[in-house]
Amino acid sequence: MSEFKTYLKTDLSKQIEILKDKKVNLKNYIRKEILRIFIIYLTINAIYILVTLSFMNGFWFFIWFVGNFFFTIIFSSKLFDTSGRMKSFRKVSINSKDDFYFEFPKITKNVNQKVNAYLLDCKKLLFKPIIELFVVNIDYLPQKFFRYEKVIESNLFPGLPEDINKYNKENNNKINSYSKFHFEGSDAVQGYFGDNYIEFCELDISEEKESGAGETSGTTYREIFHGLFLIADYKNIQFKTILQSEFLGSLKSEFDMFSLNLRDEIKLKRIKLQNLKFNKHFSVYSEDDIEARKILSPVILENLGNFAEENNMTIKLSFINNQVFIALGIGQIFEPDLKDVLPLKKINLDLIEKDAERIYNEMSLVSDIIKDLRLNSHIQSK
């Protein structure tokens, strides 16, 4: 980390200063925009009061009072209350109560455009050079993510329908209840880690359920996954092998594999491997135990066991179609911290360096698991 801090002060110092200026300008712009809305609000109120006084109508005074009361509550909550935007169903971390996903409020269309422009600047000027410390020849697409077909191919989320568009369309026609799956994401990266071609993005999968009708109706959200979804080359795989994190519970893993086995082309069976630390954290299911044991060599078992011990998070892997799919349940990744740009918050320009350090730590985590799987040595040995 000390070497990275030196890198920030030397190679990225110019980019950081540019972003600090942009963040100050963004904060000032938001203040001006709020002031403009407030002046419009006062002007409308002044005109309304003058008109109402000319008619001396108490009912219109009552309407004005009630309208202002609700406007103040709604607009203030939109500006100053962040709890509604801390999406509680996206809580991922086991240990942290603060690992939520912050979304900056869309105060006005102009503010939203300015915020999105700043986010893009952060990703291009700061995040991309940090990713390039780990991945070479990269193609970084901040506003893109994987199509759901890739996620389905991984078999890491057996509860998802094979054709989500068809499923959502059919459920929209139901009157009293429905279930719909949502795929969102960003920051797609393609490139090479050593000799190995990899792709990854930040991915969010959730399920929306509505049940009942009329007063008894209600909508609930279930977080299926949020974190980093990664694909890498892994040659000469003839059968499917899936690793489920024991953090999710062995019963959950058994149910997921049972769901997969209902599909005619898949026949997975559980395999016990000779590593107590690994077995503590993972369940292994494969169509062929010989190939599974070949993939999961004693060194890789030890590496994955150590990784799970050191990183308390959801970890899922599958080896399918000459690829390895990895899902890491780490928090919000490639997004700068903008809470200090909110009204009544003091701007903190040191957060830009902290964002950079966070990205570096997350990429180090990705680097560790790729090294633990010995992907490069696997390819070179073929």
C-alpha cells in the first residue's frame, strides 16, 4: 500500500487535482441550483399570497399552508435524508452495518447530468489507471455490463430462469401477483491478467415480488447478488464443476444444485475433498469427480481455503465451457464517494484519495483469487 500511495502522489497527482477542482465546482453548482429552486419557490409563494389577499379568502390561505407544509417535507427529505437511498436490501457485508449502496439524489435534471459527468471523469481519470496496474491491454466501459446470458451460463445462480426476458414478460400479465428479475451493472473491463484473458464487471441481480391485490398488495425486493462478476479462460474443461460458498449454508447449496439437476442436461453430484479448511467454506458439485479433483489440486484447495478465511464474503465459482466464472460479494466498487457533495455536508477532498485506495484494495482482492486459482500456470501447462 505504501508503494501505491507513492504512485498516487506522483503518477496520479495531476488527475487527482483535476478531480478536486471538478468536485468543488460540482458542489458549488448544486448550491446554486438549490438556491435557484428556492428563489422560484419564494416568488411563487409571494404571488400566491398577493392574489389570495386581494380576495381575502381563508380557504385559499389554508390550501397555501397545507401545500407549503407538504412541499417542505418532501423536498427536504429528498435533499438531506440519505436513508431512502441506502438500499437496505443490497446489504452484502457480514460484519459491516454500513455496507450499503449510496445513490446520489436526482435533485434536478441539470444536477443529475453534472453528477453523472463527474462520475465518468472519476472513472476515466482515476479508476482506469488503477485497474491498469493489474490488467493490461484493457478495454474499460464504465456504462456497460454483462448480458444476463453470461450469468445464466455460469450456473452460479440456479434460481434464475433460463430466459429472463420471457419470464418477466409472462409475469407482467398476471393480475394479483408477479415476480420479476432485474439485472443492473456497470464498469465492464476486458483485458489480460498475465497470459490469461479476463472480463469482469460490477453486477446487481435482484428479484421484485408483488403479491395480493388492493389494500393487501405489497412489493418486496430480494437481493440475489451484488458484487464483482468475473470470467476468465480455463482450457480443456469437459464437465461442469461448481463451488458454492458455505457462508450461504449447506442446505441452500443442496437446494440450488437440486434445482440445476432438474434440467435434463445437468447431473451434478456432491464431491468431498481432502482439505478441512476448504470444506469449511465451500461445497463442490461436479458432473465428473475425476476432472473436479484435477481442477481443484491440493495447492488450489489450500489457496481458496485461505482466501475464504481472510475474506468474509460470498464466494462462488464454476468451471464450465473452458471458462471459470467467479462471483465475489464485495460492496459497491467503482463508484466515488459523493456523500460530502450533498447539501449541508462539508466537502472532503481527501475522499478522492480514499476512493483510489479502495479501488486498489478491491483489485488486489481480484488479483489474489486469480493467483490462487493458478490460471496462468494452468494455461501454460496445456
